[in-house]
Amino acid sequence: MIVVATDDFELYHEAVGELRERGVSFTTVRPDEDLPDGTRVVITAPTDELEPSDDDGRPVHVVVDADDARHGVEEALAALRSDEGRTVVGVDPGPRPGIAVLVGEVVVAAFHVPLADAVDVIHREVEDTPDALVRVGDGDRLQSAKLINDLTDVRVEMVDETGTTPYLGTGARGMGDVLAAVNIARLEGEAVENREIEPTPGELQRIKNESRAQSVDNRTIDETLARRVASGELTIDEALEVHRNGQTQSDETEE
């Protein structure tokens, strides 16, 4: 059982809310009170006086500030499930990747964010988790290559994502990428450190078409800039700005 033992009202409010949202069994006490029988994890604030120890059968002690309560609760849940498996992050790549964080077979967090934010989200979720594994689907070649190349200090596997996107019934619109990420997390892949992709003419044309659609002045970037977008060197917005400034050559060409 998880026990919230704090005099910090803000942490109490945030931690209890996070635990209730997850349907987790917990109780609360003051830091100077005896812990209930069956306590396995204690959540406190840095200002609470509680002797920390996670050995000799004593509860694991999670110390967290109120503004980081979600991660404190996830750390507490990971401690409860410490014998059930490692942390695995599944990623369904695309313009807005689906991201699912699993501890063992349990999904503890899920995200659907712009591609530009995905690497920061993943790094934050695996921070302080030494054996974490990230599994990236191979379906969208350019986006998966960018994610793999930008993920550092974490083990990455590339997974064949064929068949990972489930059928979505009524009311489930928008959940496909996240559910696919859950399935990707559960599949073994091939360990990779980088992924080099030569964009096809069709992929370059798609990027050029997207640049025109996003431009406020009906501007279409040229192939050189489209290649820089494909490699992850520039976003489409950045490529459009370069194009407006007349800087359409790659650095190698300029040199």
C-alpha cells in the first residue's frame, strides 16, 4: 500500500489527486504518526521529517515536491511493481507520435504530442531509470529516424509495427496512435543507435506540399531544404524562414 505522509498541503492535494485518478489503493497520515501495517511506499515532501529507508523490509521513501507530484506517484508505483519488470516506452512515430510508458505489463503514462516535443517527453519519462528501454515503430521512416537519432543515453530498439494499430470503435477516435504505442512497447525489436534514411522523391514532395500548406504566403520550399527537413536538421517552419531569407543552399554547398 502507498501512504502519503506530509504536512505540505499542496503536495497532499496533488499526490492524492494523482493516486485517485489511477485508482490506486492508498491512505494518508501525518509524518509524525505511525505508518499503517502493510505500508510499502511512503510519499513525503522534502520538508517532512520521516526517516527514509528502503532496506530491512522498511517502506520505500519517495521524497517529492508538489510541482513534481506526478513523477513521485509514478516512482511509488514503480516501487510497488519493482518485481514485475522494467520500464519500457513504446513510440508510434508520426507528426504527433503516440507514446506509452509501461512498467512490466502495466501502462503507467501515455502521451500524444507534437513530434518536436516527443524526445523531451521520452527523456523525462525514463530519467533516473537505469534499465529503461525505448521501442520505436518503423512505420514512418523519416519521423522514426529523427526520433531514434535524437534519443541519447537510453537503449533504443526499432520494432516492426505491422499490425500494431487496433480497430477503433465509436468514440475512440484519436486513440489509435497511443494504443499502437502500447502494442509497440510489448514487441521485441532490433537494437539501434541511429537510422540513416535517404528520402524518396515522394517523401520529399510530401514535405514540399506540407510547406506550402503551412506557409502564410503560398511558399513552397525547394528540394535542398526539403532534404534538411527530412533529416531532422530543420522543421518546416524553419525551412520556410530560411527560404524567405533566400538561404536555400545547404551548409556544405555554401562552404
